[in-house]
Amino acid sequence: MSDSPLETVSSAHIPHQHGTNYLQIPRLTGSEARSAEALDKANNKVHVWEHDPANPRNWPLAKKWITATIVSMYTLVTPLASAIMAPGLPDLAIKFGITDPTVLALTLSIFVLSYAIGPLFAAPLSEVYGRVWVLHIGNLFFLAFNLGCALSPNTASLIVFRFLAGLAGSAPTACGSGVISDLFLERERASAMALYSIGPMIGEPYLVLQCPAIGPVIGGFIAESVGVQYVFYVIAAISGVAAIIGIPLMKETYAPVVRLRLNAMALDPEKTAVGYPVLTAHHTDKWAYLWASLKRPAILLTRSFICFILSLYMALMYGIYFLLFTTFPDLFANVYHFSIGIGGLTYIGVGFGFVVATVFGAKLSDKIYIYLTARNGGRGKPEMRVPALIFGSLFVPVGLLWYGWSAQAEAHFMMPIIGTSIFGFGILTCFLPIQLYLVDTFTYAASATAAASTFRSFLGFAFPLFGQQMFATLGYGGGNTLLAGFAIIIGVPFPVWIYFAGERIRAKSSLAR
């Protein structure tokens, strides 16, 4: 048995600390650490918390799913803004006199740039102050900045407000996976993560922990009928409805913050410290803890090769996904001669793939995890998520090749749409196990998924900026063949390697649970 009473605390709820970075739980020194009384006291606190009704993992099932649904709703609203204006880009160019295609693409993708930066702050803040108010405040600022987009008089102001909207709107994406980790045990997470993922997928192109079905379809008809600026009014209205529902119904899920409030640490910090050391660090050295928390996503991304490679694959798929969005208006307007409104309907193909993957992928992931856990004597491991990832990765290049070469040949318009459906199925079937692996592996689930979110959003911002030049040079067939090659090189061998070597690598990392 360990000499330290703190090492008996469940890592599922207690962040690790390492020096001033709070990444490993420290040992108490002196007589208290050696005291059997202190050990019994800590064990008792852990036992009581694990069975406490206030523990989010012990909430009634209905309350858990209501919370997960609200988070999914928040995560639907904010990504919706990134894609909803895509079909209206030609009208936007006319409205503001934009002649440079890169500037026009920037009005769409600038949102994703700030969407990449936001999680670096939102996720760590949720691990200091709790998930709830980070989500609520982010949503309210998002509402305000979308009103700014609607009222923008020129291109510069639109780009600025789009940037700010992405910054505020990143909060649900940064915190959502953490909320799922707070509420559900490993064997329960796949279905909950699928529900969380379908929100962003229906709203935009990530992920993820995000579906172009609703956003561009709505945006196409709005832009065609009343003007592209009204898409932002619609987003602001939906954000307002989400706030009205979410603020009164959603309760705090982050265990350290819940325990902090329950134990009234401000009145008796030493009482809480024995069972929950990170709370004392948070309370007594707030700024040091905050700074350590803000650095955590970067630490996870740069010091964990598993986090890096999974984030890289997710980022590549997200960049490709966003790149497809910028090619849709040109392909279906100029080649197939669709109107703006009808052109928005072409995004339903990707959305159909997402919906099928949400249902099928969640069941597949759950069944594989339960089967492998049973074969391992009832002990689950994060690597048991990887077979579903390998399965999904096979569909990504197939979808890209189908879409690219059918578009190149100007085949019937349903052919490229079928290709996007296959791609959509593959990308979400991959995203789900990647998010589950990160949540299962790392103590700070929100920071780990925020690191992946930042990486992928940077590629989502960058890819559309060179997309038109690439497709102009290589054509739809050659360009998508190049992208499919990258998806094969990164998406096939590395998941297989992680399946066999992941446990050994995790055992050497102080960042993992």
C-alpha cells in the first residue's frame, strides 16, 4: 500500500499534479503522510464521494442525459455559424465587392481560426472554474458577436466579428467531451459521445468532436430569399433559445468544483485537502494553478505522441472536410447549374453519412469495447477503442476518391453526393473512437480534446485558403487523390501501431490516468 493517502484517490475525478503544473498528485510529507489516521481519512473521503448522490456519475440517468443533450445543443449552435454562410458566399462577394477568392474564403474560414484558439483557454478554465459558466458565457458572447456579423457594413468588420464569434463559440467544443467524461463511466461513454458529436456534426463541417446537413441547407435558402446577412440573425436567435433552456437546467458536472462547493473549502481548506489536494492548490495559489491549466493543452499535444498523432489525423480529416465545403458552391453551381438554395441541399449527403455513423459507429464502438473488455477479464483499456477507428479510416479515402473522380467526370450529380456520404460516414466513425480514446486516456479530458480541437481547427482554417488553387491545378480527381493518399498514410498504419503499442506508451507517461 502506498505511503501517501492521496495516491488512493480515484484518478477519474482528481486531476494529477506535477510540480507547479499540477499534472501529478503530490505525496504528503512528514508525520501526516505516514499516519494511518490520515490514510483512513483519505480512503473514507474517496469512498463517500464515489457513492455520493452529488457525484455527477451517480446522478439519475435522466439527469445525465438531459445534461448531455443540452451540451449537444450548445455544440450544435456554435458550429452552425461556421458553415451556414457557405452557400451564400457568391452573394456575399457581390454585397461587399469581394473579388479576391482568398479573401472570400477567409470570411468563411476565419471562424475556424479563432475556433482553434478558443479551446486553449476555454477547456483549462472549465477545469478551474467548472464547465457550466464557461459554456453559458461563451454562448451569450457568441450571440452578441453574430449580431455584429449581421450588422457589419464592410468586409473588414465582418471578418473581425466572425473571428470573435469563433472565439466565443469554441467553448462547447472545448468542454463537451469533458462533460461526457464527468457524467459517464468508460463502458457507457460511446452512446453519450455519439449524441454529443451529432450536435456539432449537424451544425457544421468537425469535430471532434460537426454536420454540414442543417447549416448549409438553411443558409442556402435564407441567402437566396432574404439575403446572406440574415443567416446571422438566425444563429443569434438559436443561441438565445439555447441559453433560455440551458442556463436553468444544466448543473455543474466537474467533480473537483462540485466537491469544492460542497465542502466549503474557503472555510476549512485543510479538511478538503486530505481527500482532494488539487482543490487546495486551486484555492491557495489561484494564479499559478490557472497558468498551469492554460498551458496544459499545449503540454498534452507536445509531450504525448499518442495525443499528437491522433490529433494530427483528426486535423487532417477536418481540414479535408472544410476544404470540401469551399468546393461545393463552385462544383454544383458551375458544373451542375444548381441555384443557391438547391445547392445547399447537396450538403445532405455528408449529413446522411454522419447520421448513419452516429448510430452505427456508436453501437460498433460499444460492442467492440464490451467484447474486448470481457476477453480481458472485465478490464477495459483505451486501446479497445482503436478497432472502430481502423474500420472508419478505410472509408475516408474511398469517399474522397469517389467524390473527386465522379466530379471530374461530371457524372450525374448524385455520384459526388454519394462520395461525400461515404466520406462523412468514415470521418465520424473515426472521430468518435478518437475522442473516446483521448477521454479514456488522459486525466484532463477537456484539455486533451481541446488540444486536438485546436490542431484540427488550424488545418480547417488553412486548407480552404489553398483549396481553389490546388483543384485548379490538379482537378477534382487529382486533388482528391492527393488528399486520399494523406488519409491512407496517416490514417491506416498509426491506429494499428497504437492498438499494439499504446498501453506501453501510456504506462510511461505522467500525463495519462
